[in-house]
Amino acid sequence: MAVQDLWRDRRGQPTKRAGVGRRWRVVVAGQPTRSFTNERAAKLYEAKLLAEGPARPQDRATTVGDLVDVWLASKQRLSTKGR
């Protein structure tokens, strides 16, 4: 979960995108990314997403324990040690 500046890198140096297109990108797990022209709008959108929770209603009740059987079934081709 973060608001990323697409025009500056981690050291504060301009990127190749500097001055072109939307500057701020919101990245929240379980949500599609979205870009904004100003930082304030991006932070407001991020706060809204974090308050709402997962995008899909079925994800709200899903736990890791529910998914482990599905994940292990996808690993059937692996050797016993590989699993």
C-alpha cells in the first residue's frame, strides 16, 4: 500500500517519465492500480481503498487455510521433497 511518485526515483532523481502523464500511482494489495495527477487525490483514494477492504466480496472471508488445499493440488507434479 503506497502512493508512488512516477516522476522521481528513490534517490529523488528525475525518471524517464518526468513531466509526462500522470505523476502519482496508488498501489494497494487486492486492488487495481490507479494513477492521479496530484498527490492529494492519490492519498485520498488510497485511504478510501484501505477503509473499504478487498475489492471482491468473496475475498473478505477467504483465509490462507482455505487456499492451501488449492495451492497444494497445483503442486501434484512436484516430487515429495519438492512439496
